Amino acid sequence: MNIKVKIPDYVQKVARILDKEGFACYLVGGALRDIVMNKTPHDYDLATNALPDEMLNIFPKSVSVGAKFGTVMALVQDSMGETHEVEVTTFRSESNYIDGRWPTSVKFVDSIDKDLGRRDFTINAMALDLTQLNLEGTDVEQEVEIYDPFNGLADLDNKIIRAVGTPIERFKEDGLRGFKACRLAAQLQFSIEPDTLNAIKESHSIACQVSMERIRDEFMKMLLNSSKPSIGIELMRQTGLLGIFMPELLEGVGVEQKQFHANDVYTHAIKTCDVAHDSVKLAALLHDIAKPRTDMGNGHFYGHDSQGADMAEQIMKRMKFPHTEINKVKLLIKNHMFYYPHTQGEEDRTDVDIAHWTDSAVRRFIQRVGQENIEDLFRLRMADAESNPKTSFDPKEITLLQGRISDVLHQDMALKVTDLRVKGEDLVAIGIQEGPELGAILRQLLDIVVDDPSLNTKEVLIEKAKEIQQRK
């Protein structure tokens, strides 16, 4: 099949150098797939029959980034003098996989056919011979022929994910491929071909051997790079992959939310994830994770926010997320049920019903959530409502609360101990011992100041500290 392509001049430069030295050079993998789909690739992977040592000699500014697998990172400049990294890998075949991931035998070969035959999916097993281009260093559009021995172009047209060759062999070689198939299906909004889908199910034991870090990375790629992550999550549920790393989500299947929701807990979770902002995708997926365990049987799930925060922490620790990300998701889930009262049809924020939250309550809300997390909490709340056609939530809650927060933030206030006008050494000077007692008194002083910012003076707080000490 002939298509028109535009290849960056720096990629053509790599091909031109290899061609001059008598070697083949093909554009392969996701970059070629993106080009065929009229998308701009993020990076360009090339394949060649040049051996790694030969490439290191051909490209003086290059680094071997995977000697065993024949990968060299060539550093080349474009026409504007900007340096780019281009991965170039020697044609290879692989065999004797261990730990559900790694081949123990990697053999360099001289055939593009053998190299494409080891790849995962037909849509990733096409090649473009870059030496057929008019390699003059320009990036003008040119008509080329795609080499497609496994009919990947047809699968792209039909929106199908299909394994190369015998599906069960591909998935037994590499347990991560099942997760990748589901991720690509969500990212491209494709379906998985039946034999390929069955092979994912049958190779479950191999998928179980993949490290949690690799599963986490593939899963988050799906959440952040798909317009509908629910497609991939549902495929992972159907194939058994979801139970490997997030079995808690499965508990929500069939758990009805009779009074306030149109869907069961699981369906609501994946729909919320679909509509959520990227910054809260994972929190959106897990925000109701504790509902099955707190189901009262009457449409109420008391304490699911607090228990859900703890469950999210366990899940994310299992998946090896950084502590900062765990703490943020935990905080968002714990606070996602906030309610800000308003009067229907009223815009006047001085209304008595609107004033149920005092300035002190707003300050405590900011203190509890953290000013840096408020926007994401609002995003989570909006996604939760948008995914539920039966919601009673009114976006005016967010608008009014944003106004109140803005007003309060313009006040001179303290939200953390370091904002107090009195320091630890000031309290030590009046006889308070350093250690737990000092910390406890500082926290009590902060509570006092959050309630009434006017009390945040050194003189007043020292007197308050003396009173606290005397009561002990």
C-alpha cells in the first residue's frame, strides 16, 4: 500500500548515513502506526541490519542503551542545529522467555521479516524502508510503500488489535502484552480480535509474573492517553488482568446504588474516570472503591469516603506508586463528599442558607484539603456528578465555594503552624518543654487562630499557651 508521509529531516539523516555505509534502515513500531493514522509521533524508532558496534562507529555521538538487545541512541542535529535522540535497533529474533517478560536468547538477524515476526501486534509489525525516500534532508511529503507482511494496515482500517502469528505464543513470551493490548484498544478505541482476546485469558499465569511497576506504568499510560479508559479497564476485567493488580474494583460489579445513582458501583467508577481531568483520573476511578464494603443495603454507604481513602492507599502501595501521589489520591478521596449549601435560584451569597459555612469553616476546609489540592478536588467532584445522570449535585456549589475561598485567602490568616506569629522557642522561653508537649500546644494555638485570625499575635498566643499549660 502506498501512502504519503512526512519524515523529519533528522530521522532522514540517520537513514542517509546508514544507507551510505551500505546498511538498511526502516521506520518501525508505534511511530509508523501513528503516521499511517495521520498522527504525529512522539519519537521515531528505526531498525537496521547494522550491528551495535558498527552503529557506534557510524554515529560518533551515540550511546549504547541496550547492548543485549542491540539498541543504540543516535544523537543527530536537524537543519536548525537542534539535537535529537533517535533509537536505532539491530534486526533481532528472541526466544526462551523467563519471568513472563525477558528473552534469555537474543539473536541478531539480517532480515526485516524475522524482526517484524517477533513483534506483538500486527499494527506494530509494519515497516517503512527509509532508503526509498528522496533523502535530501528535507521533510516534505513523499509517497512511499509500507511493508506489511502481517496485514496490519487492514487491521488499522478495521480498528482491530490482533497478535502477530499465533496469539498464545505472543502472550506466553511476554506477560505485559495483554495489558498493552487493552491499553491500545482504549487509546485507539479499537476492539481486540477474538483469538487474541482468548489468548490473553489463557496466558493469565504469565501476566501474573509481570512486576507491579511495569503493570502500573502500562495502566497509567492507558488512563492518561485514552479518551475512554473504560474500554481498556473493561477488557482487563473480562480477561482477568484487572484482578491481578486491582481486585478491589471488581467488588463493585453488580453493587446497586438504588437511590442516588443510575449505575452499579463499578460502572460508575469507570465512567467517572472517563470524564475526569487527567490530574484526577486515578482518584476518579477509586473514589467509591469502599462502597461495596460499606453497603447498608438501602442505597447508603456510610464512611465510604474515609475507608475508600485507606483502600486507595493499599492499592497504590501495592502498585509501587510514589508516596506523594498516594497521599494526594488518598486526600482527594477522603474529602470528595463535601457539600456546600446554596439556595436554588439565588445568586446572592449573603443569603442565610449560603452562609452555613462561616469563614472559619472555609479556612478549615482549605487547611484540611490544602490550597494546592482544592482545584483537583473540585475536578473530582465535577467528574463524579457528570458521570451520574441522577445526581442532585449543582455546579453552583463549586462556584459559590470558589468565591468564598477567594475571599478568605485574601485575609491575613494562618493555615499551618509555621504561619503562627509565635515560634517554638518563644514557648520554650515561658517554660514549655520541647518535644510532644510543645507540638501539641502549637497545634492547639493553630486551631484557635483558624477560628479567629485576629488572635494571631505573639502576645495573645503566649497568653493562650500559658492557659493551655495551666489546664494540663
